[in-house]
Amino acid sequence: MSRIPRRSLLKAAAVAGAAARFSWALGSRDAEAAPAAAAGADPVTLDWLEDGGLGAAPGATVGVPWPMGAHQADQSFAVTDADGGHVPVQTWPLAYWPDGSLKWTAHAVATGTGKLTLTTGTPAEPARKVTVDSGGGTIDVSTGVITAKIGKNGTTLIKSVTRGSTEIARNGRLVLLRQPEIEDEDQGTVRTERFDGAVSAVTVEQDGPVRAVVRVDGKHRKGDREWLPFSLRLYFYAGSDSFRMVHTITYDGKQEPGKASGDFIRGLGVRFTVPMRDAAYDRHIRLGGEGTGLLREAVQGITGLRRDPGAAVQAAQYEGKKLPDPATWDQRVTTRLGYIPHWGDYTLAQLSADGFTVRKRTKKGHGWITAGGGRRASGFGYVGGASGGLSFGLRDFWEKFPAQLDIRDAHTDRATVTLWLWSPEAQPMDLRFYHDGMGQDAYAEQLEGLNITYEDYEPGFGTPYGIARTSELLFWANDSTPTADTLARQAEAVRVLPQLAAPPQQLIKAEVFGPGLYSEPDRSTPAKARIEDHLDFLFTYYKDQVEMRRWYGFWDYGDIMHTYDSARHVWRYDIGGYAWDNSELSPDLWLWYAYLRSGRSDIFRFAEAMTRHTGEVDVYHLGTWAGLGTRHGVQHFADSAKQQRIANTTYRRFYYFLTADERVGDLMHANVDSDETFLALDPQRKVRTDPYTPDRHALSIGFGTDWSGLVSAWLTEWERKGPKWEKARARVLSTMAGIAAQPNGFVQGSGLYDLDTGEFAVADKPAVSVSHLSAVFGLNELCAELIHLVDMPKFKEAYLDYCRYFNATKAEQAARYGTGFGTLLLFQGHSRLDAYAAVQTGDPALAKRAWAKFYNSDGYTESSPWKTERLTGPAGLVEGGEAAWVSTNDTALYGLAAIENLALLGDRMPA
């Protein structure tokens, strides 16, 4: 199967012509927008996800959706606070509707507490603007309060951070410790080598007036070797004394199972030098403990001495204030200052999710003493003095252990601060594949393994090469040691970064993300209230399971487990494909729809962590499989099924459009060309019965899990007007037309795709190939969007046919297609396809069947327990709640079916 037959080529040409006829539907960048819709032009009330407003954070950015035709592309916006005061705002488009009108806009503010109102109008200018000067040897960004000089090359990323005329920090750089050999026994010598982050490119992405963004790319370098690519962004807001860093590494080292040598990361950090100008007794150390707790000490402490310098002096030092001249103290202390130790080094190490320790010493070469400890540190610290200093913090500090904060040489004129994303005191980062495959070299043997451990094993596929991880850091340049209240607010901003949000009503009425598929929670009838209770139960249960099962860690945080082991009372964390979920059957989608309809901050934060994880760790960003994700497994990269369905852009779109996060934007743009991966890897290679060699002009691509992943990337690039939006638009239209032209539409199952033309060949004869997985990775939601956006009746007809017949009887399927669909599963999850088709066609029989399949097929039912049992020792490792009947597959499908059925057919529920 190497070439498309001539007859099919002629059909493909006809399909291309059909696609061209529909290309007008989504217009172009310069398409004329429709007149503004009155409802869409209403002011939008923006509120903070959590209480407290912006707090000490540098600023906030929010995405707001608009109904089609509400605003033209050149519309300007203004923001006011609760008192009617004008809040400076910077606005830019995130996505466009088919008519060229705005679909999503992003709005950045640097001030504001309480609810804000977004309206059309002229934006207020900030009193102190962000400015960017790229003309010299550095890129200089000024917020009006602080100035950062960003290096254009070399190993110093941030040359200096000044406040006024005072330099607060300098020599900001990245640090990597490589351990070339790992010791599996209790003897050996640990050797490490240090690499420094070397800049290869710097890009100014935004230059104010409210928000500036600078991107820095490079690799870690020592001598002639460069590895571990990094990409980070620095965010600055007008009038702020702080900035934010979003830091990403992509693993490109070598670690092989069974071998002790390789590229093991021993430490990974961000480091600054902080000038120390004050007397030792006016230099202050602050380290965040539990909540807003703080270790508050001075480099040279004068409290607790045998001789008292005076209560007021001691209190002032504890508060971080500049002390009066020592000549005014009790002279028994003043004359003996030289005998009081200088504590120059501090370390806070969080080596697990449940414990941190703080140690200090006078200087290198001297012993450490314990200064305290606790369970979960905030990831925040400060070093400086009465004349100024640097506050710093690492978000998700204990959740993504092992992490560490180091302060060194605070007793000298140059202290250093290191925020360790991977603590050098922890075991080295061991990413070797977890087993040897047990001789499963042939596909038949591997499939046998799949039948027992549910793991799709293949030699060489369990590699971490190309996976990534993103971390977020915040820094403040203070003009003096902050008060305890200010430090507490800074620490809180690190723990919970303030986020503005549009209300659910706006997210619903704008009809983005599948129009009509979600509505606000409704408890107006007992039946609706029961479903809402079930949805609440499932989310709460998973939130509690993250804590109970300790689903934390640098590479793990944000994911959940797949299947439960009721015999051992644990999730099957060590059983092949039953372990980490890796987006299987779309829990990401369930969580984001749950947020869109409710606006609940706890759901947003849960979904945020999952999006950060699944988009980075479960997907390859380098190498042969770049653009593909890994199916569920014991390790996030272990399974050999590398597929589109896990890399699916659908799961990233929500967070991007709600927050305008550039890193997630990168991930979505990178998927635009992921159709090329089908040349590198055939997802059906182990189960094919006919000979097949991937051919650039005849690639076998499924219309379900494959196409849904591809078309979501194309659609998103198109609506964002990204660099490849014209290619993406052509791919969306041509593949839609190609599916519609197949003899059996979606039921055909797959088609031969030409990478160069972006078209499916039309099959010569009808086929029936239906999988229960095809529509459960976002296909229904994407098709609802596409049908809403593109006027292509044949595509709509083909998809509605699929919806109509999946849950039909075998006799009904055979009557329509000549044969039944075979053995299918997941009827409850597919009830949402019935609901969508019922609304689109007006067929009451489909509406009735939607609720019948929801209530009385597979998955969860009204007779499910809908409660947890208390698990205690010795049955379990820790106490907590157990619901052995819960599985993540069923949860995701029940959640999506419940949300969509309620929105579409809530008024037609059975009595």
C-alpha cells in the first residue's frame, strides 16, 4: 500500500474542490466582521478565583470569550474597579471567529482589587509604564519601579535587577548538576559536574505599556557539551517591584535500563547573586514554612544573648528594621559584637511532600545545625538587609518535590540564592525504564504482555528523551526588608498565583468550546440535583485521592491514576497500563468543562496542574516522536503506544484561552505539523493484518483518535492566526470534506492521507470500522465546534450519522450500513453523542435514548454506591477514603456525559 489509486486521486481532487467552496466560511485575517451583537457587547465582570485580589503578585492576565460578531478585531477595551476608578489594561487578541470578529481577547492588569469591569472603550494608561529597550548589549525592561537587564548571550540570563539606584540582584543564571553514574549499591563515589545555562536566543514578545514578556532560549553548557534545552519567559507588569519566570526544560539526555552510567540530573536550579551592603546585624534571612509561617533571623542575631542589647533593639531586628547605632545599645553587647557568630548559609530542603527541614551554618567548611522544619513549606524566601534585598519563590514547591532553597555567603558582600527545582540533596533524577521487557521482542509476545499487565511494551520505546517540565518562579526587588505582613502576602502569591476569571455566564453565552455543551449547575429538580451531587462527589474524591495517595513529585504532580486494585486497596500504580492515566478518555476535558460551567477555583487549580503535566510530561517535544504522547503506564513515558490522542491540543486550549499562557501556546503551535509523525510511527503497527509501509502520500489515519488530535491543533492555529494558520485552515477544511466524502463517512473508520496536500483519498468501496475509543478523546466536542464554525452540510450529516448509530441496535446499524458495528463499549459516555444529535436533528427518540444510555447502560448508575468507605491500617498504608468502584475511565465519561446531557437535554429528563 504505497500509492493512492488514480480513481481515488480523482475523488480527492473533487474533495479539494468541495473544501475550497467552504473556505469562505471562516474568512481570513482581513475578513469583515459582522455588526456587534447587543448581548455580546455587554460589560463583563471579572473576578478573582480566590479571595484577595492581586495581592503582592506582579500582575494578572485573563482571557475573555466573545460571541461571534460581538466585537471587531480593532476593538479597544477599558477596565474599571468597583469604585469606578480606571484600571490600566493591555489588550490583545487570542482568537478570531469565522467572520473575523474577536473570539477571545487577553487583558493584562497590574493593579486592582475586588471585582473589575471590562467594557469597550479607551484603556487607561498606567502612571508608570513598562518599557523595553533592546538597543544595547542587553534588553532592559523597566516597570517604572525596577529595571532588569537581560543578557542576549553568554551564561548570565539576567545581568542585574535594580530598584532606583540600588542594585538588588545580579548574575541571574541557570545551574545544572549532572551525575554521570548512579550507585545502586551502598558503596561508591558520587561525582557531579556543573553546567550553566547558555543563551542562544532572546525574543521580546510584548513591550508594554502594562505587560512586557521576554523569552530566553538555550541549553546548559560545560566545555564543548551542550544539552538539556531550556526555554523561559520573564513577565513584567507596570509599576510592579516584582517579576515572574516560567521555566521549561526538555530532557535530551541518555539513560538506559540496566546501566549505571548516563545523564542523571543531580540538581537543577535558578541562581542569583544578591549584594549585601548592610552591617551583619542589619542583614536578614526569611524562609517560608507552613502556610504563611516564616523563619525570621538575622545574619548576626542579637536576640537571646546572655547580655541584652535592649528590648527595642531586639524587636527592631526581628521586624527587619535598621538598628540604631550600636553606641546606643547596652555596651556589654556592643563591645562584644565580634564574639557573636555570623550565620551566612541557610538551606530549606523539601525532599518529600510531607516534610521539610531548615539548616544553617556559619560558612562553608563548618558544621550545619538544625533550625527547624515542618510538613509543607511555601517555597518562599528573602535575603537582604535594611537597604534592600531579594524575595524569591518557587510555585508548587512541595507538590513537585524534591525542591530546595539555598542562601549562601550572606555574611560576605555577595550572597547567592538558588531555587532548586530538583534538590541536589535528593537522589539523582532516575528516568530509566522500569523493567526489562521479559523477552517481549515480537509483536505477538508484546500483545500477550498487554493481555496480562495491560502494558503496550516495545523495546526502546520506554524512553524519557524529549519529555519536558515547566516550573514557575517569582522574584521581588525590595527597597528594604519587607514587613511580616508584606512577606506573608508575597509568600501567598507564590503558593496561589492570583488569577482573574470571566464568569460562567460569559463562557456559556459566547458559545466557544462546543456551543451548548455546558450550562451552569442546576438543582431545580431532584433528578438534576442527584447528577450535580454525583459530579461533586467524583471531583472531591479525586482531589482527596491526590492527597491520600501522594500523587506528587516533579514528574508526577498533575496526573491521576487509571484503575483501582480492590484487593490491595491501592490504585494499580505498578501494573502496566493501569497506572498513570495520561489523559486516557479525557479527564482533562471533564475537569475543564466542570470549571467552565461552575467557575470553581478548586476545579480550575486541579485542571491547571493537570494541563501543565499532561502537556509537558506525557508528550514528546524532541526526537523521532515529537508531537506524540504516551498512553497510560507505570511511568509517564513507559508505554510504547505513542499517539496523537494523548498529545491532543484539545486538552491545552482551555488553559491557554482562559489565561493567555504563552508556554501552552507553544505546545499547541508545535502540534500543527504533527501529521508528519505518522511517517515515523504507525499507531496500528501491532494489530495490522495487511502489509503496510507508511507512505507520505498514503498515510493511514483514523477518523477518531488520530484525526481529533490533528484537527484540534489545526483549528487552534487557524483561530489564533498563528504563523501557519493558512496551512492549518486548509487542513481543517480538506480533511472535513474528505471524511464527509467517504462512502460511510466517520463509520469508514480511517482514510489514506496525503501529507503534501492535506487531503484524504476517497475510498473506492464502503467499510465499517467503528471503535468505542474514536469519540472519547474530544471528537464530539471538536465536531460540535467545527459544525458551528464551518457551513459544510455533508460533514454535519456524516457526523450526526455516527452519533445516531453508535448507540443504536445492531439491527439498526446493519439496516443502515449493511453490518453491525461489532462489540462496543462505553455507551454511557456516548450518550452525549445521542444528546447532541437529538438537538441538531430534533429527534425525540434520540433524546430518549440519550437518557436511557446515560442511566441504564455501562459506567456509573443511580445504583452505584456514590460514597466512600473508610480505609484504615493495616488494610492500607494511610487512612483515607476508598471507593473501589471508581475508575478514571468511567469518571471522565460520566462527567462529560452528565455535563453535556444536562446542557443539551436537561428539560427532557425522564421522570
